[in-house]
Amino acid sequence: MKSSMSFLVVAQTALLLCSCTSSVKTDPSKLAQVSIKKSDGSSTQVKISDPSSASVKKVNGEFSPEAVTPEASAANVKIEVDMAAETIISKECLEAWRKALKGDEKGAISQLEDLEKRYPKVSTIKFMKGQVLEHLGKGEEAVKFYRESLDNSEYSSIRQFKLAQAYVKLKKFKEAELIYRKLLKTFTDFPDAKLGLAHCLIAQDTHTKEGHQLLAETVILCEALVKTGEPQKVAEGRRVIKEVLELDPATPGAKELLGK
């Protein structure tokens, strides 16, 4: 269950905080401790002067290599998004989401488009556009932005998962199936991914052996969640079991587990 739980933590963080991919921290001496990526894909930590300083150059919300220490410049590195930008993006994404919850589609999308003009390289904004549009019942448009938001960040998996869910709502089961299979190669014990794949397979063929086997495996994973006795995990397990029963009421052990 370890891989499943780690995925859920990342998923919840991405959805609730709408965070970016930067990792800038400010220490008591007001120097920014920045995680930077080298051209070979590795990362290192360097310090830069106060981001508010006029000597620090930024382009599209990103610090240029010249803004950091000689060590960083020599390594031909690029700093992603500074803490100030991350705070703004998180705050405005949340504001846009609240507008969407109130039914203010125009206001939510307008705010996100304005935000994207200022930070065109931040994929989190596209992801939030997808969530807003999906919430407002515009699945086709949501899929477009979910796809555009996919990258190699730590939140890529939850974005793939949301894209798969959007495809299911549009009854594009084959497209969703491919994504669920990809996710399960990494997160082998993720109940919602197994359930999602089972849903896709059963929708395409009600007699699919693989689909019903996946439901049975999902029940086993949910049983482990329920046995922890932890309220959040128990609730999660019961939620998934209810969805299993909606797909196939005869799934072994599902009714018994729900009755515990």
C-alpha cells in the first residue's frame, strides 16, 4: 500500500494547494535557498540575493541564470519559479476555483487567463482551468487543458488521473483505459486507478474477466484501508467499495466489507 498512499498524498497536495513545481525557501538571513535544475537533469541548491532586489533579473516570473551565484551560472542552470510567484499563483488559482464553485465561469476563467499571461510557463494554471471547466460541466474543454498541463513535475500523475476521470465522464473509455494502465505501472496498489480501469473495461465489455478481477483486487486494497482503523482511510475504503458495488454488486467480499 506504500505506493498507493504516497500517490494519494501528492494528489491531495496538488488539488488542495494548486502548488507549482518550484522549491524556493527563504531563510532567516533573507537569502533564498533555491533548488535548481542542471542541463543533465540533476539538481543542486544555491543561494540568491533578495528576490525583490533590482539586481535580480526575472523573465516571465523566472530568475535567469545570471541572477544566481557564479557557481549556478557556470553550471548552465535554470531556476523555475520563485516563492513570490508561487504564492501568487496558488492564491489566484484558489480564488478562481471559489468563483467556479459559485457558478462564476466568466470570472474564474478570466482570472486564470490573466494569471497565465503573467506566468505562461506554469502548467498548474492550465490544470486549474481544466478543473474549473470540468466542474462547470464542460468536459471536452477540460480534457484539452488537462492534456496541456501534463509535464514531468511531481504532480504529473494526479494530472493524468484527472484526465482519465474526465475521459470516463465523456464515455471515452479507451482513452481513459490507456492512462489508467500507465498509472498502475507505477502505482500498483492505487484503488481508484484499479477501479477506474475496471470501469473502462466493463463499459467496453460487460463480460471482461480482467475488469472483474480488478474489482476483486480493489476490494482487497480497500479491506486493508478499513483495517487500519484510521477514520480517513476507512472512509476512503468505504467510498471506493460503494463504487465497486455500483459496477458489479456481485463482486466477492464487497458487500461484507461495506457492512463492517
